Amino acid sequence: MVNSDLKDKIQKALDIGLEYAKKNGAEHAEGFGILERTFNLELEKNKPKHNLGILHGIAFRVIANNAYGFAYTSSFKSEDIKQTVKAAIQNAKTKTPDPDIVPFPETKKAEHPLKLDKKFLDMGIDESVEPFEQLLPSKLPKNLYFLTAMGNIDSGETFLKNTSGIDIYKQEAGYGLGIGFLSIHGFPIYDFHFEGAREWGKIIPQEITKKAIEKTLAVAKPQTLSLSGEYPIILPPEGSYGLFGGLFMILTDLLRGDKASRGETVFSDKIGEKVAADNFTLIDDPLHPDMITSTNYDAEGVPTQKTTLIENGILQTYYLNSYYANKLNMESNGKATRGGFFGGNPIKRSPSIGSYATIIEPGDSSKEEMIQETKEGFMLQNFMGIHMSDFSSGRFSVTGSGWYIKNGEITFPVQDITISGTIPELIQNIDLISKERKQGLNNEVPYLRVSKLSVTAKKMDFKVRIGMKILKTLMALGLVKNPFI
């Protein structure tokens, strides 16, 4: 674990900052500190990279002149702490007073403590590397190439204090392993599999590799099509809540309380109304025992809770922190976050709103039944362009890869399939939900079938297809080096 001297310095720095804030114009103050040890390993194109780093810092949020102010520092010197708090107070006083400001939350004990695997805290480098080494396969199928592998181990401590009495100290730890492969069966395409866990030894490296190979082979030799129209689409778990952002990341954004209060989402003022299909229930459960993002306190020190956002198609609530809950005449449900999932250094950002662990309730169908009941359509995942969607209306136009379904059977893998529409329409048109679910790093979701979505696709240019065949022939003869690995 990171050394105790740094821990003591952070505790002292927070006390100095809060005391200085009370004496220098802050009506309320909050101090947040972090100590995190991260060990990253990466192997790409046979070039290994590794990094062992310690992240530490403190951030202060104050209420002065009835407005929020924020500032942060990585220094623990008394004078630097005071200057940081002073900057936060000045920042607040430059803003227009906000009549909806509420004091920072008061202390309240979390009812559901989460387990910590203490093995992470004293783990040496040699033991850390072992699972990563077991990822690498000794032999691969023909036309399949190793692309990249990564592993990371995180253990950290967070500190949160405020002038309303909150004093929370948390230890958190977890690790993840992932590997990706490239297929040159036909047009080159790759896939990747990554898993995380809060308990050491729960991830089996060989299974990660096996799943990554299977996923890559399943999309090998993709074809392109020329078509335009409305088709049913099956969304696998990776398609709705993928590792690096599935299509439903738009839905999460649309359900944020801050956007609802400003009228910046189509779901503003829609609580109690039907917004999705009857079979659709969406939950955020930060207390899920197995997810890497689980926590029993949110970024403001409010105990987290299992929250049903949409139940049987009816909108129940939004993702809320204390400020926007008050503004909407509701209660906080513990959705204040710092940095978000893969969101960078939490010290550098004031708390925002987001999800912790997404759950979609299972249905009564199955993946196989969805496919069998699809006369012509697609099962799509790995979308590109989600970040360019309209996060107010929920309108999207994204390009994905997956499989073409004809007469109730998967016919062949496809790529460059563009689907477009709006998330509100999409969740209203969900007609089938599977019984089986997959668990990701921060989600547990089933397969979903959308009865109709606008689909456009254009067959790959003839010259490109011929060029790829020539390149593959030259590679097979050893006349040119494979440019993809």
C-alpha cells in the first residue's frame, strides 16, 4: 500500500483547509483527498510497457456568497493548502448567487459496507505480473494474430471531510485483465475481451484469452452490404453498455438530474410517465458486490442505494446529487461522482452526476429465440461515433459491426452498418429481452431486441476488395510484411 506518511499528510491538509475556509469567508466547505497506487502492464506489437505510479492530491469545494467554488493541489504544504482554499473562495465569489444552493450533506452511516480484498494492499510486483503473463497464448489459429494485452492493479484510499460533519475514509482495490486479437480472414477485423474484479484470483487469464479468441473468430471474414430501410436490431450487452461506451451511454446522460432541471433532456418533467417498453426496467446499483465501480458512499459522502430509474417502462427518477435533488424537490439517491468511469484524475474535477453500476432486468426470451424470430435484421455491437450524438434529444447515427440475420439464422458477420434514430424511440420499441445477462465492469445487462431501427449500408468498393485480396496473397508468399501487426 502507499506509505502511511502520505496518508497522514492528506488528513492534516484537509483539516488545515477546512479550518482556513471557515475563517476566511466560506459558509460551508468540503475537502477531498486521494492516494492511489496503480500498476499498469501493456504489450502491443511485442513491445512491452509498464508503469507503477502513485496518484495523490487534494481538492476543496466551498460555498461562499451562495455559490460554489472549487480548486485543487498536489502539495501538502500548509501555505499551498491555504492558497488553494483561497482560490476556491475567490472562484465562488465571482459567481452570481444561487438561491438553490444547499449546505454540503450531513454525515449518515452507510448501511451496506463493501468487502475489501486486503491482498491488494501489500502485493509485490512479481505476484502482480503472474496473471498478465498467463494471458499470452502459445499458439493461435491460422490468420489470427496477437494485437494487444493489458493488465492493471489499483489500490487506493480516499478521504472526504466537510463542515457539516462528514468524515469518511475508504480503502478500495481491484484489478483487470484484457487481450485483443486481429483476424485477417477476409477484411482485417479485431476484437477484445476485458474483465475486472474486486477479489484477487477471481479472473482466470486463460478464460480471458479464450473468450477474446472466440469473439474475434466470430466476427472474422466480415462482409459489407448495400441496403437501406427499417430492420429489427438485436443489441448484445456489449452493444448497449460496452467497455468503452455502448449505445446506452446516451440514455445514462439523458437521465441525469442536472440536465432534467435545465430542460436539456427529452426526459425533463416526465417522471411518472411511460417512456419505454413495458418489459424494460433500468436500475443503478452501486452496492453490487462484484462490480469494479461499486461503492457505499458517493462523491459527496451520501450513502449509495439501489435505484430504479425506469420500472416497467415508467420513469421513476433521475440520477441525482444533493444540489439537483433539492432543485427538483426530490431526495439525493447518491449519484454524485468524481471523474466518472475511466474519467481521469478525480482531484481535478468538481463532483458531477452519473451512474455507478447499471442493471437491466432480464426478460422471458433468449438470444436464440430473438434470432429465430428475426426474419431479416442484424445483431450489432462495437459502435463508433457515439460521442457525436445529440445528448439532449438522444438522436444518434452510429456505425457498427456484428452479424446479418436472415430467416431466423445468423448468416455471416458484417461491418460498416449504420443505424440511426433516437434513444427514446429505441427503448419504446424494445420487444424482446433475454433471460441471460452478461456482467461487465460496471453493468449487468441482457440481450435486447429493438423491433425496428433505420439502417443504411454500402457495399465496400470493388477496388478496395480486390486490393485486400492482392495484399493477402503477397503476405502469404512472404513478399510483403503484414501491415496490421
